[in-house]
Amino acid sequence: MAERADYQRLVNAGAIVDMDRLLHFATEKDLVITRVGSAHVTVTNAAGLRFRLFLATHEKARRAGQTVGRGIVYDFWIYALVAHTSTERACYIGQTRNVGRRMREHWKRRDGTRASRPLFDWATERSLSINATLLQALTGNQNDADDAEDEWVARATDAGFVLPGSEVWAPRQQVVRKSGNAWPSIAVQRNGRSLAMIASRVTSVVEIARNSELSDSQTVL
């Protein structure tokens, strides 16, 4: 719903982080408040459409993005799905604006047509499990996220990873370009969590700070 997203971006831009200000905002915009939650309000607009507005600090608020100049920026995460033996290692690099949902999609459709299917096939042939790790968190537009994903594909390639199916999910220029930045092997192993367990909500991915990336020495801001 475009109107809901527009209102939520105004909440985000105004850094409305307490309920009193959120209620005032809704009233000021002539929205009828029908329910008040701990971090959101349910409102109805003049056309009778009902939707929720969240405090700016809430995860669901950030998904709406924030208006900066003439554009809209969002929170993106670059992640890796990794499987390895003592002599071989393979990965899939992706980006998302909703980490939990994307991990569940990968697991649910592991036998389907998702671009990550070749990695699952590679791991199954070797009786390996797959771990998921967040590599970078950034706020920006789609081009920023694409550039960050390209960079991590290059790092993985430089580090000697096999990228099953990359001819489909990664343009050739991603795979052949050189990064110059190191793949954080120690941190990826340390933060890696079973994709199967993430998908079943037994555990969750290890979070990293906004606008930072994973590093073997520390999380780089």
C-alpha cells in the first residue's frame, strides 16, 4: 500500500521513536486511530483503508525506507550461504531487505527454482549442511546494494570459493573482477549458523551493526 509506506517514511524521517509523538503524528494527518500497540498504532484513512504505523526504531518501519533528497533509501543486508569440507568450499552471495524471510525462502525452496538451488545440490552431493552469515549491513538504494553484493562475490571468488550456479545469479563481471579486500574467513565461520535451524526459528542469524561489514579483526563501520 503506497499511502501507508509514504506515511511510514514520514515517521522514519521525523525520527518518531515514542508513542506520544506517533499518536500526535497520526492525529495531525487526520488518521483515525483504532488501536494502540506497544510499538505501533492501527489507523484508518479517509478512504476507510486500515493500516499500521510503527515507531521509527521498529524493524518493520525500516522496511518502508526513508526519503533522502529525491530518492528513497532502505536497509539492505548482504549475506552468504556457505558449505565446505576440509578441501572444498562453496557459497551463494545474496542481498535482502528482510533477512528472516529470505532465509526461510531459501530453505523452503531448496529443491525448487531459486538461484541458490545449485549450492544445495553441491552440498547434498557431499552430505554437507549449509550455514548462513551476514556479511554487510548498509543503508542505501538498490544500486548501492548491487555494488556491495558485487564486491562480496569478488571477495568470495578471490578466496577460492566455488559459486555453484553463478552463471545464472551473478553476472560474469562479478565473478571475474578482483576485489583487493580479504574474505573474512574466521568471522564467517564464527558467525555462521545453520540455515535449517534459522528457517525453523530454532536460532537466528548473528546480527551486525547498521552500515558495517564483517571483518576478521572486527566489525568495520
